[in-house]
Amino acid sequence: MTVLCVTGTSTEVGKTVVTAAYAAVAAAAGLRVAVCKPAQTGVADDAPGDLAEIARLTGHRVHTVELARYPEPLAPDTAARRSGRSPLHLPDVVTAVRALADAYDLVLVEGAGGLLVRLGADGFTLLDVAAALSAPTVVVAAPALGTLNHSALTVAALQAGGVECAGLVIGAWPEQPGLAERCNLQDLPEVTGVPVLGRIPADSGALDAVAFGEQAARWLPADRTGLPMRS
């Protein structure tokens, strides 16, 4: 069993599509996959959230678990406080993920926003979740200007917290990358000290499950993901 956390350098960098790509690659390799989203914000109770998108993109081949939902598009601790709903607690999140890890070969834990966004009571973050689970973490990065600084800061925070950074994935690689994107792709490994594991083309979330699954294996080659793939 393996737990892998997925965080981002900020919000809207492509964490959900990257998580779906990891799930699709693992499921295609024969792994039993679960995806946990501790906190979903900015989505009404009766509306589909990030996990519904992951289920769609993977052809409903993965088990999904959402632990809390808050309607306003804010950091989870703020959204919980404003909604009057119960906040998440770190021990409960860790227990839920460990229970999934006992039943599945791979558990992907998708954060909210960036690494240090507060997820619940006492200000715990995805960094705390990853540390408690001894789970390596993938950082989803943007391709454009600013990503070198944002990525280096995120990787440094993981390392300072005692969490292994498995590498970077660029969450929305443009069809026609400009000078900044091309240079960033080359510079990111040196600046952060971790490899770029893959690039997900922009707008990949619009694909159907069959096309997404076929292409995910090219975006995230199995020998670079670090996942325990079956032959």
C-alpha cells in the first residue's frame, strides 16, 4: 500500500487533473486506487466537486472519499468557520487515509490550494497530513513566470517539514510554450533540487475517460512516477 499526497504551488494550477492522471495510470497498471479529498470548498452540497471530475476522467475506476465540504470558495478553515460547519481535525484525516491504505494499493490525497493552506482545526495543513502519514508529496506547478520561486518555496517547505518531495508535475503545459515556459522547464530541477516528473497539457480535463487514460500514460511515464506498478 502507498499513500501519495498531491499539492500545488497555489490554487488553479491543475492539482485535480494531475491527481486524476496518477489515478488513471495506476488503475491501468492493475492497482486498486482510492482518492481522498479532505476538504472541498466553493461547491454546493448537491453539486459535483473535484472528486466527481476525477471519477469521470478515470472512467469511475477509482474509489473516492470526501471528508468535508464547505460552500464558500475560501480556505477550508475559513470556510468552515463562516459556514458554521464542523472543521476538519488532523487525527481524523490521518485515520481516514490509513483506513483507505489498508484496503487499497494506492491512496492519493489531494490538498486544497497550496501546501500551507489551513485545512481545519488548529491550522493544520497538507504538510502536517503528509508528515503524519510519512507520505511523499508531488508538487503541481504552473509553467509560466513566477513558478521558479513558488516551486522552490513549496519544495523547501516540504523538506523543512520532513516530507519527501517526489517531484514536480507541470499542471497545464501550453500547446505553444513561450520563452518563459521553455526556460522554466529546464530550470525547475536545478532551482528546486527535484525532478520534473511530467507535463499535463492544458485543457486535458476536457477529454473523455478513454482519451484521458490513454494519454496519461505518456504524460506520466510509469518508470518516473515512483508508484508500485504491477506488470
